[in-house]
Amino acid sequence: MSSNLHQAGVKLLRLLGRHAELVMDTYLGGSIDEAKLEPGTVKKLTDNGILWRPEPGEPLRLSRNVRALLEDGLKDERNRQINANVGSALATIKTLASHYREARASVDYSAAEAYLADLSEQVYSFTENLRYSIRVLWGRINNEFGYVGSISAKIRENELAQSQVSELLNGLEMIEFHDLGELAGDIRELRRLLVTSLQETLSSCAQELSVVQGRLLELLGRFRKIQGRTRLLKGWLLYTDLHPDYEVADHVAHKQIPSLFNQAQSLLAPAAVDVHNPQHEPQLLALVAGIKAISRENLPQHAVQQAQPVAVIAAEAFDIPDNPLKQAVEEYFCAVIDSGRNQSALQYLESQQLPWDAESWLFQVIGGFEGLSDEHKQFFELEPLGEVHPIYSGNFIIRDVEVGLR
Amino acid sequence: MSEIIAHGELIERLLRGEFICRTTCEEGWRALKNPATRDRVEAYLNQINRTVAHAAEGEVFFCGYVNLGDNERKLISAQFREICQSLIPLVEWLVLVQEASGQDAPLTEGAPVRLTELQSRIEDTPAFREQLAKLSQYRLFGSSSSSVDGQIKLVFKRLVELGYLLRPNPEKQIYLATGKLDYLYEVIRFIDETESLSLEAQAETASQRDLL
């Protein structure tokens, strides 16, 4: 019998191994499209209880046990299933313990041994299951329900976890060690299994669960705070939208001003470092170090300009319009040449009724004279007429100039 | 006396009207969390009719008055009016940042905001662009720019000036929310509770209506 079981188990595991890809695809995808598979494979997998069909016409899914194996083995955090059914496990344990006692009493040692093995298996799997549940809960707490996106989903997940914790705790309360002790009686093996080991595990689990519960409540509080703030902001916008003429009441008009609004006017302007205080030296040094040196040497080279086609053509003729004042001065010089006599610039200005201001006229005449080339300059003579400044020596005030031929 | 010098910066910040939180000034925040140093700072401030006030469950500190005379009352009510006027623009901004970055939680102290990321998200979504354009024109921000870039940069610059944001590295466009935002939530909560506006309930029914 046992060798048969052994063989069948190995066969089942081999089957799983052979279709590992398919099993994982189904695990991740939830279901599998059997059109892609060979009918023989599908039949083998369904016959062995690896895949199953929940409803006719539905796609094939992974069976619960294989899923649980993978979730546990992969420490997949999406696993939220917690087996909180302490009652039935406890009933099984009690039943098996009674079987064992009976077999012992009737001196059927082989049967007693088999029952004891079964019982240990039950007890250990029960405690393992409990520890596993707590591990799952911690995993969810530690990543703050990171597998769901929104805060409200996190709150719902948290509430689910809390209900699971209280179910587990309620289940643990059902275990009466007094009953178990009576059941174990004075049989050493039973006492070890049912009282010592179970009690130790359960008390540590119960302790851990209460810590879990505390953390869950703390997280819930934080989530609710965040959610509350979001709602507060949204509500504020909603309210001010609905009541456009709403104004906040004057909460500071009361005799007792809420401490929240008791905020003093700023009193200080920003202070500066005192350059005469040697104690401020480090601050000054830090300031100087903070000054950025601008170095133009490391500036990126300007991109070489692209060559432009150069056309060699005759330069267009252009002329600069002459300044009329300058032209008038030239005419004045010509008049001097024509007449051959010395002539006062201001008199010329007046006689020709030129529109310029006397001072700018004189400046232009002097400038025109100085601007002549040396060759031409030697033909003319410019005689400034004016007087020495009455107070400040070395200043000569020009009232008029006279230009003549040399 | 040397201890007072050690907390000189902290006292200066308080007197400048700044909010002290873990993000803006961790050292000062620790000093105020410690009852002994807090008492010393308090004693110093008391001499000029100031006191260390706190908000947001003792995580944010600021400077308040000990005795309230007519003058102080006037200042406080002017400040209160200022806060009330800035509530709507600030809340709109908070909601915009939260929605544009797709987060569940609104900004709280210490939360980073990456300006370039936020900007590209706002630029890509016409509704966010509209919201930004609307809120940047409030007097609090006073933007006249028509580009998202100009608007958002100005809004962030103003928020840094007002102390709601902190820019730890001037070369990077990463900002941190300060405790002053937590203070702001408390102000809204206070108004909500004292005026019985039941803002949260309204928002909840509105969101449930949206779901339906």
C-alpha cells in the first residue's frame, strides 16, 4: 500500500515537473486556454487534479491545492487566504487522540503507532498553518498592502486582515488546555504533543497575533488620516464651488484666540555676517567658497560656421548723404576763398540767414577747419575772437571766429 | 548663554515667522522636541512676549504671542485673513499635484515633488493645464504667463517663498513639502469642525456619486 502511494506521488510530482511551464502560466494568468494544449495533456492534468473546470464552458484553472503549494513556496503576497478554521482541526486532533488511547488500551501497538503518527502530523500541520497565517499577515503589513493601488482598497484589505486576525484569535480561544490535558491523561506522548508543544506554539502565536492586530490598527489609522486629508481637500473645493460667496468666519475675533492662529508677526530681517567679527570668519569663508568663479576658458567652442558661397561681384555704388551743416561750412570756406578777405563766421551765418544755432555753427566751423588736410589747412587761417575768462585764468571764451586766407 | 547661541539660528527662524519642522530644520525641530531645550527657547522668547506654538500633533512649531493686546489682535486677524484668502489657491494646487501625480495621498511634510515630471504630466493633460492656468492667476501666485512652464515655475517659486515648499538643491527641480502644509490641513480641519461644514462627508458622497 505505502509503496503504491509512494509511486503514485512520485508520478504526480513528475507530471507537475513535466508541465512546469504550463502550471506556472496558469498560476499567473488565472486560467489556461485549452485550445493551445494537446487533448492528452489536458486529460492527464485534469485526471490528476492539477487542473479543474469550475463550470462547464469555463476555462481550466489550477486546483486549489497546487495553487496553495505555489503561493506558499513562492511567498506570493497576493495570497490572502488564511485558514482560520481552528474548530475542525481541533476536533480532528481530539478524535485521533481518542483513537490512540483506545488502541493503547487494547494493546494494539501497531494501530496505536499509526494513530500517533497521524496525530503528530495533524498537530504539526495545525501549528504550521497557524504560523503560516501569521507570516502572511506580517508580509501584508510590511509592504503596507502594496499589492493594491488606492488608499480605499488598502483600507478594505486592512479590514479583511483584521477580521482574519480576530477569527484566528477567536479560534485560539476555543482551545481549552484543561480538556486537552484530561484527554492526554498520563500518556507521555500525548502530553508532549497536546499539552507542551501545542501550548507553547499557541501562546507565542497568540502573542504575535495581538502585535499584528496592533500594527494593523495603526496602519488603518494612518490610511484613514491620508484618506481624510484627501477628502478634506476635495470637500473644501466642493463646498467653495457650491457656495461661491462663502467666507470663512472670523475665528480670531473671539476673546480666546485659537492657538492655531496665534502666530506672531515676523520680527527679524535676515541677518548678515559681520566682517569685523573674527568669530564670523568661517561663515565668511563659506560664503566666499560659495561664490561661483566664472571661467570662460572652458566654455564650449563655438560651432564652426558653415561655409557660405561667396560671389565676387561689383560692389554696389552707395553714397552717404552729406550733413547740410557740414556743407554750409564748406560753402563758407569757398566764400572766403572767393572773396579773398577775412570773414567772421557769425557775420556769414547772419548774412546767409542759415538756420543753425550760433554755437553749433562755430563748433562746426572750428571742426571743419581742424578737419582739413594739412595741405589745405596751410592756405587758411582761423582767428578765434573772444575774451579771457574774468575769474579763472587759462580759460578763453570764444565769441566768434574769423577765417581768412594766409 | 552658550546654549542660547547654539539655538540662535532656531530662535532667529522662529522670530522670522518660519515654521519649524523636521524637513525645514531638523536640528531645530529636535531641539524643540526636547523639553529641556524647548524650555530654554521658550524662556528666551517670553522676554519679548513670544512663545513657541505648535501644530500638527506637535510636529510643526512656530512663534506665537504670550499676551494678546489690541495690537497683536490686529496683526493676528490680518494674518488670519491672509491665510483664508490663500486657502482656495493652495487647496487647488494640492489637489492638482495629487491628481497629476496619480497619488492617493495629498502632499505632506517631507514628500518630494519632481517639478519636471509634474510639468510633463500637466502639459499632457488638457484638464490639468486648465486647472493650473486657473490657479496660477490667483492673487497669491499672480502669474500672467500663458505657458505651462511659466505658470508652474512661478507657482513653485511663490510656494518656496511662502514656506510651503523647500528646494534642497538649487540646481535640481526637486521640492520637498514642509510642515507648513500640515499646518494648513489643520487650519482647514479647524474651520471644518467649528463651522460644521462636514467637508469629508460631502466629498465622500460626491465620490460615491461618481462611482455610480
